[in-house]
Amino acid sequence: MQFFKKYTGFIVLAAIGCVLFFLGKSRLFTDNLSGTASFKSKISACIPADRNNFSFEKVVLDLNAVFDPAFDKGWTVAQIDSLAAGVKKSINNSAEPEEIMKRFNDYFFVNGGYVFDAKANALIYEGAGDTGVTAEDFLNYQSIERVIKRRQGICLSLSMLYLIVAGRLNIPIYGVIVPGHIFVRYQDSRHSGINSETTFGGYEYYGYKGSSGAEFLDKTIYNKCLDNFTVIAAFLNNFSHLYYVEKQYSKALFLARKSTEMAPDYPESRNNLGIMYAQDGKLEDAGRELEESLRLFPDSTATQLNLGLVYLDEKRYIMAEDHLNRALNDKKTVIQAKDAIARLIRRRGY
């Protein structure tokens, strides 16, 4: 389906802009540490100690207060109150999952007018450096308060707002991750799951394997109902990109590490962390994270490329060539892979 490619939001750093960190390698993570200790402390205080017993809404709002300096918690909570009350009234006494999801989606996307922020595609498919996407833009489609004000977001922020409202109403709706994307699913013990594509008006879609070109392995977290702790990890992974773009490298690395600690089976997070380690010159650490990411998601040509670049820097030319050749099979990585192979040939002399 073309809409999937056009309208899906993103979990950043999984495939797009993957070589951004490798341009002009230097030890970047010695940036100005002013305020970093306080930032780390605030983020750590937001993360629940028990992944199975916490308020998802509270954690999301507390994190928003750290990430968005202008965050108005009181206003945001009042808007969530109104949204939850409206969804509850719309659902009324409906008992069948199909009707519950239809009315939830109608209230959220039709009456509420929530839509995918198309400007996000500029960052997803082209890279921030080429498009002028700013930190303010990023906050506009990531901050829950701003998503509510603008009625626009990306897959993650729209899904998180959906999950907050579902949690208020005790509706069994879960986040579901596929490569580079997240949506929500109604799932109870008596019915098959009902997917809601939050970037396309709640469209009920199931063709993610065909859209991504990947088979989801049982050992990955892909295409399964997630606990909300893992959704929080994805949120931190996205914000690590914002701080990287803002050249606040210590904060970016901290968030990437935290995301990986919280969701060790999340390939995007490990890929992200590996990229950052490589940029910091820690090639052994980078290789470890990228190898684990690739074990979890072998079809990722972005990770093939990133790992090939690490092996190239380590002068492990046979391994580098193998991974870079695999990255030639994807139009998103073919140009960088060709350039890296040319460098490899020059370095080894044939």
C-alpha cells in the first residue's frame, strides 16, 4: 500500500540518516556538559522502577516537561480529560471490539481532526541537514502538548496519545512496533487483534511485512503487542536524535543508552547506540551494538551499512566488504555503500 510509505511516522535513526553520525568522525561526546548532570537526573527520575506497575500517562507527561521547556502540564491534562470524556461518550455502551475501535477512531481522527504531520517526512526521507528541520519542528510533532494543540503528530506521538486515552478508559489497546514505525492494536483474550494505523486516520491495516520487505522473527519485538515500558524506550530513542541534531551529544548518548537498557531487544535503539559509539571513536562498542541490532533484525540494510563502516575503520576489510555489499541492495543505502566500498578498495590497494 502506497499510503504506508507516505504517511507512516518514524522511529528515527533506524534506516534514514543512518550515516549522519559517520560524517567527519571525531570524538564528539566531549561537548559542554553544563546542565547534562541535571538532565540525566531528571530523566532517570521519570523512568519507573517497575516496568509492570506505573502510570504511562504520568511518565509521558513528566518526560515532556523535561524535553519541552514550554510544556504546560495543567493545560495538557485538561485536554486529555476532555478527549477521554469524548471518546467514552462516543463509545457509550459498545461492547464489540470492532465498534469500540470504530468509534474511538472516529472521535479521535474525524471529530478531533488528528493527522500525520507531513512535514516530518522531510526529516524521515531526506535528513535534517538538507531540509532545515529544526528542534522546534521536532518538538511540534513529538511533544504531547504540541500534538494536541496542532492536531498533528508522527506515528509515535499520535500512538502515545491514543494509548493515554485508552489507558484512562481501560481499553486493551497496545503499541506495536514494526521496522521504523509504530501503530496501535486492540487485543483481548477473546478476539483477534484489530490494528489502527494512527498515521492514517485509524485505517485498519495488516500488510506490514509486505510494506517493509521484512519477515519478523519470533525473537524480535516487531509486530507484537508491547508493554508501555517499551513504548517509553522508543520515545527516548526518538529524543536522542533531537539532542544529536542540537549538538548536545552527551544527552543524546545518555538517551540512546537508556532506551537500550529499557528495551534490549529493540533493534532501532541498538542501531542508534552503535552509531553514536562509532561517532565517538568507540569502535568495539559500536560493533557490539550493531551486531546485536543485526542479529535482531537481519534485514536491516541500514545496520548492514553502519556495521560495514565500523569494520572499514577497524581495517577488517573482508567483514566490511560483506556488509557493505548487502547494503547495495537498498536504494536508501546504495549511494553510501558504493562510496564506502570505493574507500575500502583504495585502502587495501585492490
